[in-house]
Amino acid sequence: MTQLEPDTSATPPTPASAPGSAADRLEAERAAGGSVVEVSFTVNGDAQTHTLEARRTLSDVIRSECGLTGTHVGCEHGVCGACTVLIDGEPSRSCLMLATQAIGAEITTIEGLARPNGEPHPIQQAMMEAHGFQCAFCAPGFLMSTLALLDENPSPTEDEIRDELSGNLCRCTGYQSIVDGVQCAVRARNEGSES
């Protein structure tokens, strides 16, 4: 029995989908008739400018260009709320927005919640104390929505909490532990303002 020798004379094929450099990607976009734009916004206090395809969503740019992968992408239809970020203080579904729609905006992602010394934000701490999440894939969206709620209404009722968070989906908890976490954050905030 003879052993077959590998044919080394042929060059292995390069996959057609192999990712190229950003410059290659942008050139391919232009060649296909697409638009390339420059976007500038502030993310968690950091001014950023990116040149990218005009068709890119804000969630994609936050994750890939800004390197902030805490903004999760779930349904990509704006239903689950996992991609929620604050745009000029308002909760927004970043998977439904083009990055060009955020030009000039102040964007806050989940990474922007922690204190500069690394301590968790009081809302994050409250959720941990209440065991608010299980798998926590939905957590960034819930936390950003909670921050917006408490900035607007520092002492919401349980019904107001449930109403505000009804746009976010969780597959693990049954929601009660998340509501408990928000109520814990409200108590902590009220106790802090009294002292």
C-alpha cells in the first residue's frame, strides 16, 4: 500500500467571504454603489469619529467600531430591547437606528454606567442585591431603560416600573426579580437623598 503525497503545487483557495481591512470593505461598498459616510458622536464621554458604510446600524457601530460589546443584539427588530442605549438621555433601540441618525448625539451604553473607579452604578448594585437577572443577556437594555425611568421619575410605582420596562424582554426571570431590583434602586436613591 502506498501513501499518497499531498499536492503542494496548487495554491489553496481563499474564501470569498474572508474579511478584509476596513479600507477594503469601504472600497467594496463604493464599488457596489453604496454610500460611505463619516459619523461623529460622543460615546460614554468619549468623542469619536468613524468612516463607515451609510447602511450600518448604530448597534453594529457601537459593538464593532467603538469596541463596546455590552450593547447586546437580540432580535434585530426592536422588540427585545437588549440593544437599548441612551441617546441624549432617551432610551433608544440601537438596532433600529442607522449610525448616521446619531451624528452629534451623546450616547450612553452599559459600559458608561460604572463609576470611574470601577464601582458599579447604584442601579447595577441594586440589581445584583435583588438577584435581578439570571443569564443577563437582557440586562444592558433593562439597566439603560431603568436609568432613563429613574432620571425622569425618581419614585415610580410598581405599575409605572412595569409599564416602562414592558418594552424589554427577558426569557429567564418572569420579571419579578427585575422589578424588585428597580424598587431596590429607588429605595437606595431615596435613602441617599435623605442623608
